Amino acid sequence: MDFSGQKVVVSGATRGIGRAIALAFVEAGATVIGTYGGDREAARQLEQEALPFEGRLRVQRCDVAEPRQVEELFQKIEAEHDTIDVLVNNAGIRRDAVAAMMAVEDWQRVLDVNLSGTFYMSKQAILLMLKQKYGRIVHITSPMAHMGFAGQANYAASKAGQIGMMRSLAKEVAKRKITVNCVSPGFIDTDLIADLTEELRRDYKNMVPAKRFGSPGEVAAAVLFLASRNASYINGAVLEVTGGL
């Protein structure tokens, strides 16, 4: 897939799945603006890794849960690039606890980043995509949206919300040749599951028919397909990358 000349925004781009997606787009010829929330060292490492790509990857700090910061990000993008072709809403966090013991702040922060952040980013991206009547938006959701795990009420709710939002947005913008879809990764070997105990890792791996965790690169491949012109008739869909979970 060739993304030469296309402008791509990836939120949560400096680690794990987001990093793999950002690098895959750059390798495919795109110019990428990647966002990160606070880990400057991870951002620096990604910038160093992208040096061979002649400045086609820029990293920008932006808390996607803050609408004003998102607006400022897209104002800068519009001033430099006029419009964008692809948005990947990858930024996401977990703050696990059983509901009875979950701090209200942890419930709210997960919804703010995972769900509201997806809305704020999509809203601004659509406004730019409408200028050229073309675009691709991909949300990174999760099987937890429909499976649910104990201790992840906030995370599951945010991911289910992303899917519902995606289906509404897909209907709103389809006539403008903008598609909106989700990629739903299962257990992917990233920092997001690094805090699991060895017992849980073993149990979760046994749940997967493939008997292994996925790689970030396997998720990136699915995202690039949905973001390509070849996927023009795929809209409002959830593509699972779960090993058959």
C-alpha cells in the first residue's frame, strides 16, 4: 500500500501499537503527525528512529482529553498541510479496579482519554477532510467492548462507546467519501499488558485459539488496509485482530 503524499495523524503514537502504526505509515510514504500525552523520552526515541525518513514524522505533545489542545493541534496541522487524509485514534489508557472500589477520578479519566479524546480528534479531522471530500478514520477499540473483564468497567465502557460513535460518524460522512471504521486488537504484546502477572498472561494466552499474543505490527497492517483507498467500500465496520479470541 502506497501512502505517498498523504498526511496521517496518529494519537498515542510513541509506544506499542501506536508506534508501530506511525512507523508503518511513514515506511509506506506518508507524512505522519504523531501525538503523545506526556512521555517525552518515548517521543524522543520515536523521532530518532524516524530520522531516515527525511522528516516525514513529527511528534507533537497533545492531551487528547483536552479539547482546546486538540483544536490547537489541528490549527497547526491546517496551517502547515491544509488538510489530512487519515486519522488513527489510538491513544488509550487503563485504570483497572472493580466497580465498587473504582475511584471516580479513574472512571472519568479513562472515559475522557479513550472516548472523549476519540470524539475531539475525529471532530477536528472531519472538518479538515471535508475540504477535500476524502478521508479515513480508524479507531483502535478492543474486544472488551463486548466481552467485558472484571475490573475494567471504565475501559470496556470507553471501548464500546468508540464503536457506537464510529457507526454514527460513518453514516454522517459517507457521502463525502470519508470512511470511519474500528480495528479491535486482542491481546497484543505491548506495555498496556506488561503489568499483568505471569499467571494472568498464561491464562489470557490460553484463551486465544492461536495460543499466542499478537504483535503491534499485525495491528498496524490492519489499520493501513482500512486507511487505504482499497478499503473505500468498508465503512462502519469492526476488524478484529484477536487470533480468534
